[in-house]
Amino acid sequence: MLKYTDEERQAVIDYYLGQSPEGTEVKFAQKVYAESVIGHTHAVWDVHASDGRWWVITNPTNLYSQDQFPNMDLAITFHMGLCLRIPRNDIKQTDVESVRPFTDVLQSIADCEAALGQANDAGAFRAIGVRCRENLLAFVHAAQDACEWPEQDRPQRSNFKAWVDWIFDTFLGGADNRERRRLIKTTMKEAWDYVNWLTHSQSGKWMDAELATSAVSHAIGIATSICVRHLRGVPDQCPACDSHRLFPEEGMNPEHPEVIFERPVCSECGWAGEPVPVGERTEEEMAQFITREGETSNECGIMQTPLMEIIGRQGK
């Protein structure tokens, strides 16, 4: 048996009773095993109830009858298949490279902030303005490359203000986003005007370079967050229970173990969104992403009822 808190145990019991017919009673529940896959721990609970014995496996939580899954390892394997082994047909066809350019933009901003510390004359301040301008253009270029855009009336690639309108009319569409859309557009365009002034100013001061760097960093930080949330399909709140407590959960496709997939998950009800590729795993990470705690065995487990027969019964 593994250590657990009273809150953990009660959460498992509450989940089980919430999935069971009215009048069901839990007689016994204990954590018997835990397995960590890519930093996410899945705990296995042995639950004895008035309607039989069950495995309750967490993150996200699901339950399995011990009549159908007499062996714990079999239940874990099935659970991982549902939660972490991402079927090819369920993967959004989003290239890992679509998100990476935003990371490059943020790195360029950090480099610009470092250069600010060395700026000490009008020429250096203008150079900071040039770098800030390039960072803003790099952002709209990254957004253009991240997804497909209609050909009709498409602005020129470096028409910054036109692309700001296009990007946020798309990523923040609808009447509910009107004020958010107005704020981010205004912030981006004002930053653009300011750095263009600094780029050509003969009287710029260090404060101007600092203002330009801070304004661009702030604008691109917010804009990048909006774009990445849109590309990864992250809703503003859980579509199942309206909770705002969403967190990213990593997963993997066994056919491409080097690719990191991520999906939004609700910590309140367990809802999970569609997985999308967000990065690549190093060889060291691939070799170490599974750790185990608790006891297991080499015993084989065979389901007493064939899986297809179970599915067929549920369909009826």
C-alpha cells in the first residue's frame, strides 16, 4: 500500500460514487500503485464497494471493474491506451514547427533586452528601435507561418498593422472578444509606431529605448499567448463544467515518441481537449520518462469477457 492523504482518498470515493447507481456504498479504498509517465503520475486505487471491486486510476480519472480487469497491469495498460497513447486519427495535423517560431521571437526579445544594457548613445538607441521593429515583424511572420490563411485580399507579408487586424480578428473573433481584440490591436500598433519613431530619431534617450523594449516585450508576450492558445485549441473555460481551472497535460504517440503532445485538461471534471504536437523530446528524456512506485508482477491477466463483447453490450 502507498501513502495517501485523507483528501486523496475522499476524492476517489466521491468520484466512484458519482459514477455509481444511487445507494452504492464504498467499504474499502486504498492506493496500491503509482506510475509516472512523462511527469504525470497515475495512481491506482483498489476500491471495494457494495457492487463489486474496482480499479480507480487517476489523471484523468476512470474506473475499471476487477471482474473485467482481474490483473492490475492489464487495467493500467488499458488506461494508458485511452489517455496517453494518442491514436493517429485523433491527432490534429498541426506541425511542431508551427509553434516553435513564437519561441524564437521571445528569445529575440530577451536578446534585445540584454543589448539595452549596453546602449549608451543615440545610435545605440536607434539600433534598439530597429531590433524591436524586427521583433514585431517576426511575430506577425510567425503567426502567418503557424496556420493557413485565405489567399483573397491577403496583406503583404510585412504589412504589420494589416496583419495585426487579420490575426486577431481570427484568433479573437466574435462579439464577446470585442474589448480584448481592441486592446491587443491597440497595444501592438502603438508599440509599432513608437519603435518606428525611435528607429529614425536623432534625439532618442536611454528611456526611449527602455520604453520601446518594454512595450514590445509586453505586446508580444500577450499576443503570443493568445496565438498559442488558439493553435492548441485551449478554451477560455471547460466546455463540460465551465471551470477556469485548466492545465496542460503532456502525452505521446508510440509511433513518434520523440514528439511531445499536449492537450488542455480540466482539474475539476477531467475533461480533456484534443492533443497537438508542441515540441520534441531529447534522447535522455525519452529514456527516463517512465518511473514506477509500488509492486507489480509478471503474472499474466486475461479478461474474462472479450473486449469486443463488452463494447457490443454497451452499444445495446
